[in-house]
Amino acid sequence: MDGNGRWAKRRALPRHLGHRAGAKAVRACVEGCARRGVEALTVFAFSSENWQRPEEEVTKLMELFIEAIDKEVDELHRNGIRVRFIGDVPRLRPALVEKIAAAEARTAQNTRMVFHVAVSYGGRWDIVQAARRLARSVADGSLQVDEIDEARFAAQTQLAGAPPPDLFIRTGGEHRISNFLLWDLAYTELYFCDTLWPDFDDAALEAAFRYFAGRERRFGLAPASESGT
């Protein structure tokens, strides 16, 4: 969800107001995805690299997370949406960790859609944590090295149990993944647009889905025109 800071700068506003406008776009995106029958949505809210931003901006973001949880969880729960947070959650402030635990517990039984919020998350961090867990299992004798395969590895990642992402959307004009879900995006369709995140509305979401609908997903196989089917 790229472009909050630039959105604010173009309006001569402080960056934290750009993040606040971006939070409204998140709500619209969640509503749009749920309405279209999406099973799982993952948003990159705060990366492991974002800790390096100015302390004031990080503080404002943490406050915004708490405010968003207090404001949105009731509505998400009423709409049957399960909330899960992925990332190095223990690194967050204790008050926020408590809010996260309560939100996850309250919505745990909801099945309409799973809404993953990546906070203090990095794709490389995710892979390293999975490798460490497998290494511990090998060290304590509960797992043999030869038993490690893609399925066992995937089961140790942050999105374990969720379907592989079909579509990756990046706003703001940048054409890179930026350390997001590196393991999970192996066969995901990538969609990039110039729209700054606070301006990403339902029409922009629909454009992304139209792009996806026009893709031929082969997963390494030959195109249908070449396979005789």
C-alpha cells in the first residue's frame, strides 16, 4: 500500500495524515474484496524496515494501528471477517500486542474472509524464522533432514494454512515486491499501478481484478495453445 507519504506531501500535509487517509482506503479495500468473494486478503501495513523511519512517524503509525483496531474490529466481526496479524508482533508495544490478541480471539471463528495484517513483517525474516523452526525440530530429533520439503517449509511460514496468493497489488508507481511474502508469491500475478494508496478506490480495485481475469495462469506448464488443449 504505497504512496501515503507522497499523497500527503502533494497536499502540504504531515505524513501521518497520509497514513490516516490510507487507513480509510484499507477499509474500502476490505469491503470490496469481501463483496467479491475473496477468501484471503493480506495487507502490508508496516515492514521490518519501517522501524528505521523517524521516531515520530513510527509513533503515529502505532497510535493509528491501535485506533484502527478499536474502530474497525466490531464491524469486521459483524461481517464475518477473521483478523490475523503476521510478523514480529512481540516487537510491538505491549498495549498494541494486547489489542491484536483480543482482535484475533474475537474474530477467530469467522469464515467469510481472512484479513491478514502484516506488521513488523519482512519476507526474508519470514523465511529465516521458518528455517529456524525446522532446524530446531531436526536438532531435537523430531524431524529428519530428508523429511523437509516445500509443504513442511510452507507450514512454518507466517501465512501457513492460507491459500497461495493469486494476485499481488502494488500502488504508488513502484515496480518491486519490497520484501513482501517472498516465499508465497512464487506464482502470484503481479499488478502495479500509479495510483497512490489513499486514492485506491473500488474502481481501482476492479481494474486490478480485470487485469487478473485476463491472465493465463500456467504454474510452469506450457500455454494452452501449445499443449493441444
